[in-house]
Amino acid sequence: MNIEFCTNNNQFKEQVLSFIKEWNNELDFIEIKTSGSTGKPKTIKLQKKHMIASARMTGKFLELEKGNSALLCLSPNTVAGKMMIVRSIVLELNLIVVDVNSTPLAKNISQPIDFAAMVPIQVQNSLKHLNQIKKLIVGGGTISNQLWKSISGQNITAYQTFGMTETISHIAMREISSTPINYLPLEGVSIEIIEDCLSISAPALGVENLKTNDIIELAKDGSFLWLGRKDFVVNSGGIKLHPELIESKLENLISSPFFTFGITDEKLGEKLILCIEGKVSLEKKIFLDYLDKFEIPKEIYCFDSVDRTDSGKINRIGTIERINNVERKVL
């Protein structure tokens, strides 16, 4: 692996070199924290042999070749950033390191990039420069409908990834094309539905019957459609509401960062609320143009800012902990 630093951030350089040193030490594992987007962060140990297997699975799926260039624009403190470095080592790629910010292609990058991984906000701010990338994977958050259309209109091969820290980055991908398709598990990954939730097995990754809180729709060919997380499902008066699906319907209505959530209600058991960054003046009737009547939030909570994880995802749990100190509007 060759490394080219296209950054003047010495702290970031040191983080990259520190991880490479850790990778080459005598220990057979790497310690890493989970993101904390669905609960409290925890430290887990990832076996290096499993990380190597993950790198090879991705390389095979994307048909990466020795000598290809790989862009690192994600923090090496996250599993996504670490795995970009590991892929470069295992697959003998040329790693190009740039600043970790929301505009990774805006400067210092003039050569074409064979392979890159980004979070949605980075892709959104790099649409004018995506033609520099041949193959792109996007993870760490939901891709909005508009961003999906923007990516699919580019001359680029791009995939949305599905995975978690426990599975050592992604275990499935779906191509970002004009016609949305299901996630396709990588070779060696098998999935099934147990107690209404996704269960993952991938022996090469050290994963055996890993039960998640993800609700999926499993197709006969083994691909799947992700519907949302069971721990976020809201049972409101006996009607089950999936916040992630409702949020996708509201993307064209709300421009500020937002999410929906379920809180305790005496009459309904749970009620759906809308949490939004900044001030808004939305009336109940406007929601009828976007949602079914049962999907309309009962209240709106306005936060000065929503909490985010290190990877940029909205931290619902962290934000909700401040709910008693913000402005509320009943619909």
C-alpha cells in the first residue's frame, strides 16, 4: 500500500499512521466503539482476520484491483475509516488521504479515484465532482430521495451499504440506480428473519446468528428491503408506525434536519412526535399531502440543534434526552 497525504492536518495524519501501527502490532484484534445512534456506545473487539475477510469480500464485490486508488475522507476513529485503510493494505490499493469534512473533493484532488467511501452529506456536497470517482459506496446514514436521484444521474457506479460495527462495516449493498433495488448480501453472508427482525450469519466475519433490530422484507432471491428499526417502531393505539418510512415521505416538506420518534401517551400508549432542528410553522393540514392520517405527528419539538454521532448520523436517543427543555407545538 502506498499513501499520499493530501492534507495539512497533522492530527489527522497521525491518526492514520497510528492506526496502521496498531494494525501491524502483535495483537490479533482492534478495539472500536459502536456509533451510539441507537443506544449507548460500547467498545467491542474486532478480530483482524475478520477485518481482512471483510476487505476481501468488498474487493470482490466491487472488482477492485491491485494498484487502484482509494480515497480516505472518513475518520480513522470509525469502523468505516479504519476499513478503508485495511482494504488498502489487504488489496494493495494506493490510499489518498484528504481532510475529513463535508466537501472532501473540493480541493487537493486532481487525479481520478477508483474507489471511495462517503457519508451522505459528503456526497451531497460533492455532486459536481463525483465524476472523479469510478466506484463509490455510501453509508453511515439514510440517502434522501433527492440525493438518490442526483447520484443515479451521474456517470458513476455507486452503492448504498448496509451494515454495522458488529459486522465490520457492510454486509450488503444495493446499487444506486434510476430504479431502486433491494440490498444484495455479499458472498458468504446469509440472512433470515427471526422474531420479525433481521438475523445475519457470516462465518468469515465471525458473525453467527447476529440478531438485529432491523425490520426487513426478504425476497425469494435472498435480497432484502430495509423497512426500519424495531426499537423505533411506534405502536400508537394499536397501529404500528415506522419512523424511517414516515421520514422519507417528509423529505420534500422539511428542509431542516429532523426525525420522528415515539413517546409515551396515556391514551394511545405511544404517540408519534416530530423533532426538528430550528423553528418551524407547520400546520396539521399540510401533513395530509404527504402522510396517511395515522402517520401525522401529534406534536412538534423544535431543537436548537440535533445531536449527531461521530459518523454524522442523527443521534435520536441523545437528542430526545433534551426534549423537556425545548419548544413544543401540538398539532
